[in-house]
Amino acid sequence: MTPADALAIFAAGLGAGTVNVIVGSGSLITFPTLLALGYPPVLANVSNTVGLVPGSVSAVVAYRHELAGQQTRLVTLGGASLLGSVTGAVLLLALPHSVFKAVVPFLIVVASLLMAAQPRLSRRLGRRGPRHAHGGAGLVASVYLTGIYGGYFGAAQGVILLSLLAIFIDDDLQRLNGTKNVLALVANGVAGVLFLLTTSIAWGAAGLIAAGSAVGGQIGGHLGRRMSAPLLRAVVVGVGLAVAGTLFAEWG
């Protein structure tokens, strides 16, 4: 690895850590960077997942105040994310990447449109009666499925998670963003541990991503916590559609 390569990987990690806190799609910065530097796809994917775990921890620390009073919610949804991530990580090691290519961009588009329509959808759900504190069985199942995606690849899983949380749970969007960061940490962390135990890691690249993403997590937390709900929603929708467009172009 040359000094220029190391700088590029660290910078990618910094950008990914910043974006992941606010929206979630940082893998679309780090993963292509590793591919461009010659890392094989599976090695790049698992090394990227391991490297982004410290950034996820940093994001949770940055949003620690918004997480107050959410213990029961985090345990319930975190369990679903954990089980889903285990499933997704196993699928990554057993199946080719092409399995998800056909559906992932569409999934992100749908999540972005749901986020845009979230206020209206939330009002409709509210008319049907009070919503459960952790979103009920529908949200738990959806978080499990998102965890599968997070353990397998995970680009823009934050867009999907925040969209689901905002629709199913009646709470402040910043608090839900904190919840999203915890669920993403669970998914990335569990997948990272499984990869450590079962496959090879490019430790130099993973370490540089880890350092950059940890710093980026604090930057993203500083910026994201100061966004109004409408601005945060607009950023999530915009980034989600941009990510989907990128994937359509690259995988189409």
C-alpha cells in the first residue's frame, strides 16, 4: 500500500463515517475506493464492514443524549437487527454478490419515497389508534429483513431503517436517528465479528477506514443533531435517491 493509497482509504473512511451518522450510505464511499485500489470484492466488502464498526460506535456516542429513555425499544429492535445481520453475513460468505443486485436499488428507492411520504403515512397510522413504542411486529420483522441486508452489504441501510422507524413509531426524528445508529451498529458489529472469525481481512485497509470513520462519526453527529426534522428528512431522501441512481448505473 502506497502513502497515496493509505490517504485515499482514510479519507474515504472519514467521509463514510460522517455520512453514516446522518443518513447511512457510507459503504458507497469506502467499498468502491477499495475496489479501485485493487482489492477483490469479497475481501473489500468484509474489510469495509469491519473498518466501519468504530464509526458506528462513534455515531452512537454522538447521539447518546437522544437515546435516553429508549432502552426497551433498542433491546427489542436490536435483537431483530442482530438476528438479521447474522443471516446476512452467512449469505455473504455463501452466495455471490449478484443475488441482491437486482433488488437493492429498488429497495432504496422505495425507502426514500416512504421517507418523503412519512408525515402523511404517520398521520394515517395515528388515526387507527396509538402506535406501539417499538413499532409492533411489523417493524420488528422489517428491521430483521433490513439486518439481513446490512450483514450482506448494507449500503444505505440507514435510509431504510430511518424510513421504517419514522413511519411505525411516533417520536422525534432525531431520537429515531439515534435509534437507527444503534441498529446499524448492531448489524455492522455482528457481521464484523463473524467475518473476523471466518474469513480473511485486509487489516491495513480496515484500520485506516476505522480511524477515518471514528473521526467522521463525531463530525456527522455534530452536523446531524443540528438539523431540523424537515431538513433531515430531505437529506435522507436526497441521498437515498442518489445512492439508488448510482447503483442502477453501476449494476445495470
